[in-house]
Amino acid sequence: MRGIPEITGEGNMEYSEKVIEYFRNPRNMGKMEDPDGVGKVGNPVCGDVMWIYIKVEDGKIVDCKFVTFGCVAAIATSSVVTEMVKGKTVEEALQISNKAVAETLGGLPPIKMHCSLLAEQGVKATIEDYLKKKSEKKG
């Protein structure tokens, strides 16, 4: 039996074991009810679309979920970034870079690095939404 070329590395696509693990067993997947912030990002070239949701208490991200339509790397980066932001302050989460996302997964093929950038942009968009809603409540 042959595997999916993108997962097995056929077709010049090599993924780390960690990427495959996060793809096969994604963490924190699913839409969050009543999030404090939600961000949607996408890449029109490859068609990946990512939603990230957060719950914030006392300035810390206490929960984070995602819904992603995309490739192996898009799902893995979405999943791992949700773990990376949990427990961090909003300011700390804003510092998470696409490079840190890729490194946490043991690297990504160069052609898939845009997926880690989507994860970074997704977190930033989600936090921007959270901050906007927070300032509207005060105003």
C-alpha cells in the first residue's frame, strides 16, 4: 500500500515526524463557542484557510482552538500554534514567529514555510480582534 505522497515524502516533500503527528492527531481542533477573539487568514495561492479562536482571562490566553482547511503543514502549524499560545499573555503570544512555529515542529520543507507564516498571522489577527472587542467594551 502506498501512502499519501505529501505525507510519506514522495514527490520531494519531507515532513518531520512531529509534523506528521500533529497532522494525524491535531490538538485543539474545532470551533470555539463565544471566543474573546477570532482571526481568519488564508493564502490565495495554495488555498489554505485558517481560523484561530482564543479565550482570555486576566490578560492570559487560557484556551485556543483552530479550524483549518488546508494541507498537512497548514493543519500541523495551526495545531502546534494553539499549544504555543496557551498560558501566554497576549503580548507574549504576539511575539510568536513563524520561525518558532516551524522549529517547534522540527522544521518544514521550504515550499511549506508559508504555512507557519499563516499560523503566526492567524494568532496576530485573533489578538487584534480580541483587543478591538476589548476596547469597544470600554468605550
